[in-house]
Amino acid sequence: MKTLNAPDIPEDRIIKKIYLIRGKTVMLDMDLALLYEVETKQLKRAVRRNIDRFPADFMFELTTEELADWRCQFGTSNREKMGLRIRPFAFTEHGVLMLASVLTSEKAIQVNIRIVRIFARMRELAVLNKDLFEKISKIENTINDHDQKILLLFEYLTQFEKAKQEEQAFKDRNPIGFRLGGDI
């Protein structure tokens, strides 16, 4: 049996194509098509022919709002430049795995193996660094708490300063009315 080697696609090139959408790590159809060296419409056609293999937790189509938000991340709304005239499919790790059964070219299989390994490594890193993420979260919460306390302190200082100014203005006012026991 022939063993497949992962293609010479740099890992960071694949990682840059992984996005967080709807709280899930996904890859978009156009990026996968580029990596598989097929046209996006060919990939989408293969998926649509086998749509039963792609439940909602494997693949979903971006909404118009999600697409607009995604475009904004790149600082452009030019459809032609981004190559997006049709809302893309977003594939989760399981969806990428399922693509291997739909796209059977040797290149697609090799790329799929590479992508799945990267997803697995990312998951391992998340598990290994869970404590670190929790500590960072606690620090962020502490900083947010300190920020709120500092803002409250500035508010108190502002109120105190305003009260002092009002008191000084009261003392500096010209008295009106009669003076008792004074020179007339």
C-alpha cells in the first residue's frame, strides 16, 4: 500500500486560513479549494452532491452579515478583490475530514491529512494551555476590576474637587444685606 506524504505546504499558511466563526474553528471553501488545487465551485458542487455527509456541526454557510464582518477584518469590501460573490461554506474539523470522502484526488487526501494534523495540534495546545488561559482570564478580570475601581476613585476625586470649588466660591462671594455693628 502506498503511503501518502503531506505536501510541502507551510504549516503557517494553513493556520492563517483557520478562522473563528460562530465560536468554531473553521476553514472556508475558497481556502480549502486553493489548498486542494481545485476550483471553489467544483468543491461546492461535490459537497452539494453529498450534502447528507455535512450536518450543521460539520459545515455551514456564512450569513450575509457574517460575510460582511469577515470582509471587514481585511479592511476591504471589494467583492472582486476578495473573490467573494457567493456566501462561502465554512467547514469545521469534522467537515474537513468528511471532505476526504468527497474529494478523492491524491492532492486532496494529502492536504486533508496535513489540515487534520494541524487541527489536532491546535486542540492539544488548547488543552495543554488550559491552565494558562485560566490564569490569563483571572488576570484580565482583576485588571477590569482595578479599572472599575480606578474610575470610581477618579469620580470621587472629581466630586470632591467640585465640592471644594463650590465651598470656595461661597466664601469668596460678596456679602449682601446689612452689617451689624459695623461702620455706616
